[in-house]
Amino acid sequence: MYVLKNRNTTCNFDDNGSLVSVSNGKVNVEFNGLGFDFGVDEEMALGLLEYESMLEFRTWNLPAITPTKKIFDLVPEKVSFENEKLSVCYKTAKADVCVTWFIGVAGLESNITITNTTDKTLYLNTCSFILRKKGNAIFDFPANAPIWHYNAQTLKELEAVQTGLINSAIHSYVSGGDLNLLFIDKTEKWGCGVYKDKSETVFVYDAGLEADLKPSDSIFIGSLYVDVSTHENPYIRMRNMIAALGYEATENGIHDGVMYSCHPSGTMDKKFPLKDDLYKYAEYLPKLKEMGIDHVWLLPVFYHDDGGVYHSIDQGVIDERYGGEDGCVYYCNKAHELGMTILFDYVPHGPAPDFDLVVNNPEWPSKRRNGFYQDEWECVSMDYNHPGYQEYTAELVHDHVNRFSVDGARIDCAMGGLSNWRPYG
């Protein structure tokens, strides 16, 4: 038996390093361990989840959580306990997997590292953290969809309830208190879901791992945080856990008022029937102000092709069909005179492949494994991490602030683009 504890929390593990329980005061939650599975060379290493390739995923796609009937039954090759850290290392056919546990600022923390033990490069695709809680749980996904409270025992067997967007937090009511789970992967997006397996409630975070792992190299996957409490408001506690990890809301942003999304050509759902320019469109601003609108989110008015406002040819140029630069200055000035703010809508994920921005900067777009451009919406997918593209974007925004006194921005697909298999440098 191994024990990790501090003043508030006690975590028990069996002789194989499998998590048995986490307790805090009057609350004790029992587990049947933390399992894992990962895709390697286009199949699952352990077969606990069904394999799904991410190579044709779009920006919004997340790894699906589709469990099989297999149970995690690997016996660790080595268990070590020192300096208040428990390390449990497993051997699979092509890689060693090390699971480490310790109590940190956000509760019990678990990390996974995969090491290639072959003499060939491994193609990795997803890595799941599979936490099995004994018994039932009433659970929900704070700040994410679906918004309901679920009773695990009423779910269909092995059919996961999965969030629609990247989700860090799962909250569960347990006897006497709450079980709070967080997951953070600073590199990859991930899927999140919960399912029932007989009498157990199974929580899964499936990191969208995509990597070519060279022989003897290792890769760190992410961090799972487990917390139990008798706190009166578990959602405040979860917010405090996130803050303890260094993630806090912007303090100096605009938090008050009503925002209105609009475009001089009309609304997107009606295929932009209005066809006004920004001079004409400015005439609507006093009426919007009377309606209580404080912030105007202006959909893209940049020079674009016939594919639509989100197919910008050059975001540095205001399209002449909307009145050009002078029309934009006029519109923004009128809004500011009324005490309203203007937000531009930027489209960083990429232009069409034949546009100058791509042709003149071939290292900026992300590449597929075969070397071709990553693409979606008939546009290339830019690598947001490329320093040249970052500099271009920063200069673009500063230029708009100087020319139009823009107050803020909405970023299209701010969650990032597609994986770059042929990165710069």
C-alpha cells in the first residue's frame, strides 16, 4: 500500500500503484484505478477504446470516446515511491508508459509520459486517461455542453456522454460532498466523456495526441487533477483549482454591456441580402444605441473573394464594396461618437492557397504528413505558432487600431488550426 497525503487530502494506492481512494475530511471516494490507452501505428495499444485516426480531422473535431469491453489489466513493470511522488511504469509492445502521482496545488495530480522502446519512429494518435470510480455518480460538465446533470446508472452500458467542445472540468456529487476532476494538456485539444461500465462510473479524458516519436524519445501527454471536498459550492472550488494552476480571466477587458453582431451586407443566415456599405450602415448606429447596444462586433469587412467574408484575400485592406478605408473610418468614428465600441472579426486560420499571403510565405501554413498543405473551408490552415505569422498578425492588429481606433476583436477559430507535420526549423 502506498499513501500520498497532505493536511487536507489522503490518497491510497494498492501495491501495484493503482488508485484506491481519495478522501478529504468526511468525504471518501473509492476508485478502481487509472487506466490508459493510446493509438500507435494506427491501432490502439491496449484496445480499451476503439481506434479513430485524426489525420482527416477538422479544427472542431475532437477524439471520440468509444469504449470496448476490455478492462485495463496491465501489471506494472516498476513501482517507485520517493519525494512524495509515486511513479508507476508499464511496458507495452512498442512503448513504455509511466504514470506519476503527487499532491499539488490543485489536488491529486497524475501525468502520463510515453517512451518509444523500438528502433523505429512511432506514429502516435490520441492518449486517454481512464479513471474508474466505484459505484454510481451524478455528474455534470461545468461551463460546457451538454448542460444536464446525469445519473451514470441510467446511461446505456458503455455509451459515453461526451462534451461538444474541449472540456477541462467534470463535477460529480458523491456521498457527503463532491468529486472534482480537471484535465489540462498545454499542447493538444482533447475529448471528454463519462460512461457506465456495470456498477462503475468511468471518466475519460482523451488527449488528441499527434506525434512522430523517434526511438528512445519520450513525450509528455497532460495532467489529470482529482479533488474531493465538502465545499458548499463545488463550482467555486473548481474555479479556484483552475486559478491555482495559473489560469485566470483577463482583468482589464470589457465585461459589461450588450454586444451586437452585424455586417453591412446583412446577416449570414440570409446570405447577406442588405448590400450596404459602411457609410450607409452607420445610419443604423443611433437606433442600435437606443436599443441598448454597447459593443458592435463587425463581421469581416476585409478584401475577400466570392467565397464570402470569411475568405479574406488581404485582411490589411477594407473591401471597396463596403466603402474601403474611408468608409471604415467613418463607421468607427460614428460608433465612438455614440459611446459604442467596435470589435473587428479576424480570420487567422488561413486564406485560399493561391493568395499572395500563402504564395509569398510557404512556411506559414501547416503541412500534412505527406507534405501537402493542411486545409479546411477551401483555405490553408496557418500554423499560429510560426513567429513570422505571429509578427504579421500583431502588425495587422496594431495597424487597425491606429487607422480605425478598433477597441477589440473576435478571433475566428481561436482554438487553433490543424497539426503541422512539417514545422518550420
